[in-house]
Amino acid sequence: MVNKIIFTLIGFIVPTMSVFSQITDLNVSQYLINLTVSDRNDSIYVQETVIFTWKNNNQKPFLNLTSVKKNGKGMHVKRVSFQQKEQSFTHQNDTLFLQSLPFQEVPLEVVIEYAGIPADGLVIGQNKYGNRTFFGDNWPTRAQNWIACNDHPSDKAKVFFSVQAPAHYQVIANGIYQSTVAVNANEKRWNYASEIELPLKVVVVGIADFEVKWDKENRVSSWVYPENKVAGFYDFDLAPSIVSFFENYIAPYEFYTLANVQSTTRFGGMENAGCIFYDENSIDGTRSCESLLAHEIAHQWFGNSASESDWPHLWLSEGFATYLTLLYQEKTKGKSLFLQELQQDRKQISSFVKSYPNPVIDLAQQDLMKLLNANSYQKGSWVLHMLRVKVGDAVFQKILQTYYGEYRLSNATSTDFERVAEKISGLELTQFFNQWLRKPGIPQLAIQSTGKRNHLDLTVLQNQKNLSFQFPLQVKILFTDGTSVNETIEVKGQATHFKKTYTKKVSSFEVDPNTELLYEQMN
């Protein structure tokens, strides 16, 4: 996505729940969600079937589901049934315990009925034109506010939505549109099915007054507010060419169709699988949202299909989408803009790391929203750029294609990506990835120079606390006759010296002339 700004119970012990919300013993294969909304109030009714396996014989199964709070928001569970028989349950502290289910090796199929006003996740409100809307907005772990689930990206599942709503609305959701059925004179039911397993962070519905435009040849659709449909359709018409670029660069598009949806998401854009939500104000009819579209569409490959196994590896989603957007811009807008964006991102990283002394793979941060930062986005993107410089364009592309091929519709860690990069490049990359992903900060370089006429003597000083960075530094040597030559200095430790005598008189030098290194140059 793109950031807008960015117990003890009777009979057993409640497991310690980290902010990451991972239920490690639970493996959900399917969610079948019958959702009913109305214009009378903000309450929803859900009849949900969850099919799952449970791996712990010493603990009864449980799911994430937000319980009712003091403000009255949250879900009230009415009943739980298994094999058409009601089951006992306890719903407390945002956890639904299924107390009487048998332990068995085959999947359990449980029906859960609940209702209430969502505290979050399914956001009910008004759009900028004052019209009522319902938009799922699940990232990172907000799905549990309206879906009983294992709210963690490692547990992917098939998702089927059946949404009953007032007939004047249109409904969009993940998966393939199946049918619309009239329930009565005033309500309809819309049905969608995703046979592709999805992480809950990108599972949504959108319910609003929409104008819809289909490009059936490219399997792309645009969903915009009627009040600005001309501007919205014009902006979203960029999508097929963006999809085509990523298909050619990485692999075929995975998610059946692609709906681009104007919405009230809290983010600038949210990459829901096959059903991207964009902030309503990003649609203005000028196509200023092109890079936003590219970023969210890139997520369909990295983040939605090949997903991070856990939140500290978020750069596998956000860093990849950021760099792939730059690659799209390089292809469509030229090398100059590509380098300008990299240089701008480098400045942002330099500023950010001074106040946030954590590495890209951030095992310490417990506030998931705070992971939406320059480490996950810009620095993750720069790691990919430096890898591309190191291995070359063709090998880099093959690394991305191979990584995606191995982990499509699955989950991966940073180590998985590193293994693929080493296998394809034939290089030993432990030092490279450790210093850029697992250690904080970036090199802070001071360059001292001496020498006269045709002699050059450079000293590269590293001033940051972490002196373990090792990297090749490109320096462009300019001569008085207007010619130049590039030299590579292998920088290690606190001070690295470079001396050379030329046949021409040296006039000056330029550090990192091709924008290949993430660093900050000190005075």
C-alpha cells in the first residue's frame, strides 16, 4: 500500500497473543462469509463458515474476532455450530474460543453467527460527496474486526463472499463475480468467489454507489463514484498497460480480474487482491495517480501472491512494490526520472535513519503501522537497486522471476529471497544482505582528497557507528581536457585510501555518478 501520511478463562489458559496476531496451530483453508448490511444503521450480520485444521491436541481451537467494547462497537457472537449441532464457545478479549470441538486430523467446518457494529476493518461512513459507503480496510490486522479469522499473512485461505445490501448499491469483492440475486424489492445479494488462497490483509468488500466500466479483453474494471466518473475512468484506463508491463517483466497476472476502486481507504492506496482500493481524492482526471496505480498493481505479484511470512519481512512487499514502480517509470518515462526518484528516496532514507535506529528486518517494532516507513519502502527499494547494480539487469530480472515462481501463492522470508538471489547470480551475498537488511543505518561518507596535476589521492572515511559496511564506490575522475574515467574503490572499515597517477591533469572528481550506492555524503 501507499501510506497517506504512511487470559485466564474457566478451564484453560488464554495463550499470550502478540501484536502480530498469529495463531500458529491454526490453518484455515476456506472462509465463506455471508454478510448483510443496511442503510438503517451501522450494524452488520454475518453467518460465516470457517474450514480449518487445528494442530494442538492440548488446546481448543480459537480465532481472532473483536469483542464488544465499552463504546458498543465490536462483534457479538450468537451461536457456533459444528455438523449442524450448536457448540459451546467463549468470546473474550478479541478471541473466540471453540471449546467443545473434537480434535481430529481432518478439517473442521464450523459455522459462526455474529452481529454488531465493526470497530474497524469494515469502515462504514460517507464518501466525499456525502454518500454512504462500506469499505473493507484490513491492513495490517484489522480483518478480525468483522471476520472471525486467523489474522496473519502466513495463513492464506480461499474466500467466498455473499453480500446482501440495499439494491441501489454496487458490490465489489475479491475473486470472480458469480451472480447478483434479488432478495426482495429493496435488497440484492452479490456473490464472489476466490479459489486462490489470500492473506486476510488484502481480503475486502466495497459497497457503494458506483459507476462501473469493464475492459473485458484485459480483464480490468474501474469502479468510481458517479459524480466523477469521467475523471475516474480516464485515470484508471492506465491500468491495462501497467499490468502488461509487470506481466512481461515478472510473470502472468494471478488474480482472474483486476478491479480498480475509488474508495475511502485510510491509505493512499490499498493493494487488496484483484480489487485495489484507492483514496477517493487521488482520482482527479489528470493521471497524477499513475505511480500510485503502478505501486498497488505491483503488489498483486509481491505482497498478495508472494507474501511475506511475517511482518518484519514487510520490505518483501513494500520495498518490492516501490522499486517495481521505479522500473515502470524507467521504462515509460526514461532513465533521468528513474535516477531522480532514487536520489530523492536516498535523501528521505538519510533523514529517516537518523531518528529510527532499526534495520529493515525490524524484529523489535511491535506497532505494525510504524513499519510503514522509509525502511520498508525506500530502503527496501534501494536494496533491490543495489542488487541489480551488483548482478546486472538480466540476472536481476531472473532473480525476481525465479523468486516469484517459487513463492507465488505462498509465503516467504527475506532468507528465502536471499537464497534465490545467490542461486541465480552464483554470488555469495551474505555480507550484502546482512549489512543492508539486518543492520541499521547507512554509510556516512566523508571524502578527503589531495594530489596535484595528474596525481589523485582519495581517502574515504565512514563516519557512522556501524562500520561493517563493505561496498564498491564508483568515482568519476574528470580531466582538464574534458574527458573522464570511472574508478571503483572497494570501501572497507573506517578509512579506505585510493591513489593513482594519470597521463592527464585531474580537474575534479564526482562520487557515485550513476546513482548506484545508498549513502550520505558528509561535509
